[in-house]
Amino acid sequence: MNFTSRIEGLTATIGLEGRFTFEAHPGFKACTREALESGPLERIVLDMEKVTYLDASSLGMILLLRESAETRQVAVVLHRPSQPVMSLLEVVRFERLFQITN
């Protein structure tokens, strides 16, 4: 899993690429922590266009990010999920918890 990040104004965008599995935990945690601690934010956008696979632990990591972000009143947006990823997000009803954008 590869991560990229950039901050523009009050938005941090984290690009994810590859298979998002348990092995990605240290990198995902470091990247999201850095974004949350970078200063005032309104939203963290997870750009999921290049994610090819999610497992249960990655869903848990996204939920933990949401929890941490909510304590700072920061929204988490799931942006451009690939079709296989979107199918899984629909099954687990993440649209009830997150804004999902194209």
C-alpha cells in the first residue's frame, strides 16, 4: 500500500494505492495522525480511486480514523472508490457513516 498526502486550506487529502490490508496499518496510522495534527482542518479526504482491495481490518482502520477525526470535529470523506471497493462499502453500509464522493 502506498500513501500520498497533501493539505490545501482546511482539507487534507490522503491518496491510497494498492491493497488496503492489515499490513498497511502503521503507514495509514502515521499518515492520518500527521494530517490530524497538522493544524485546523474541516475534512480528511481518503482518495480511494487506486485501492484494489479492502479487508476487514482496513474497514476498521477507516472507522478508527472517523472516531479520531470526530473528536476534532473533522469530517472524513471517501472519495472516488474503485468499483470493487464501492461494492464492499455498499455491503457494509458505509454510506450511512461517511460522505462518499465521485
